Amino acid sequence: MKAIILAAGQGKRLGQYTQGKPKCLLPLGQETILSREVRLLQEAGIAEEDIYVVGGYRYDLLQEHVPNLIVNTLYDKKENSYSLGLALESMDDDILILDADLCFEVDLLQELLLSPDPNILMSKVSDDLEESTGIVTDAAGYVTAIGKQYMNTGLVYISIFKIARETIPAFREALLDERHGATWYTAAITNICKEFPFVNLVTAKKWHEIDFVEDYLETIKLFGLD
């Protein structure tokens, strides 16, 4: 099992808190968002040498914080499908993929890794649809579509998923198709999920995404990281 952390974005909406550094380097207690994620991935059983980070904006500041750095020089022109496509070009393993602006505990990762299904998207039941990415499922709980255009499902994608080695060639091909525009990797998942089923795993574990200043302050309070 390998892990990919997508950390190419700038985090403009956090303004005075980022001050010329990537959002993932914001402090959470004695760690940064990124170093905390790297530590929790290791606690969940993923070896340090198997953790890869895709950087873009001020990627030079990430080098001393990550085991393996992949650089996306087009971070300001393309969305995360391009970053993920870069990371997957030379990988052939089961992979856990997550964004670099998340806060959670190790039990959330363990819940995902211990689930026997090969391809899994994690979600939370939520009525908060602002800025959210929704998941559409069938009666059996399999994903039929995912994207920001699906905002009325009550299932909010939490930007963490697991994909099996056998699915990666098709996913990589779909990303290569998508990444020529400013697109999100969720479009590629929608394209392949009929042939390669993805299960929706609803979690009740503690989790928070950091997009805005209020998100950052709420995260610090929720996790006791001040």
C-alpha cells in the first residue's frame, strides 16, 4: 500500500494565515497539516518511503517535510486530476489518496484500510452543501457518480479514497484524458466506476477540511490543537 497526498494548491482563501507558504504548512499544534497527515499515515501502517506528496505552489518549502516529492509546475493552470495523473504515472500498487488540507485521527484511516472492498470513497452524511462534492450511489451502496454538481445527495465526499492496483491502469487513462483541462479527479472516477465498482464508505469519525479561515479556526478547536 502506498499513499499520495495532493498538496499543489496555494490556499488563497486563507490569506493572512498562509503568508506566501502552501496551505498544508499551516500549524496544527506542534505539527503542520501536512506533517500530521504523514505521521498518521505511518501510524496506520503505511511506510514512510511509500508516502508521496504532489507539490506545486512553493514546492521548495515542502522538500524537508515529505518522504517523496512530486512537482506539478502547472498547479495554477490545472486542477487535481493533473496532479494525481503525475503521481500515478509510475505507480503499480494499492493506493490511498487524500488531499493535504484535512484534519482527522488515525482511526479514520484504519477504518478505510481495514475495509475489504478494493475501491472505496469515504463520505460523511451532511446537510452542509456549501463547497461540497456529492456522491451518488445505487441501492447497494456502489458509487454511480461523484462531483460538485451532485449537491443534494446528503453524502459529502471527504477527499480520501482507496484504489486497487487492478483499477489503476483504467484510472490513469481516465486521468490522462481529463487532465488536459482544468478538471478534478472525481470526473475520472465517474468515468470508470461502472466498469470498476467503487463502494461508498460513510464514516462517523472526526474529520474537518480547511478551506477558509473559519475552517482553520474550527479545526483547531475541534481537535484541541491550539
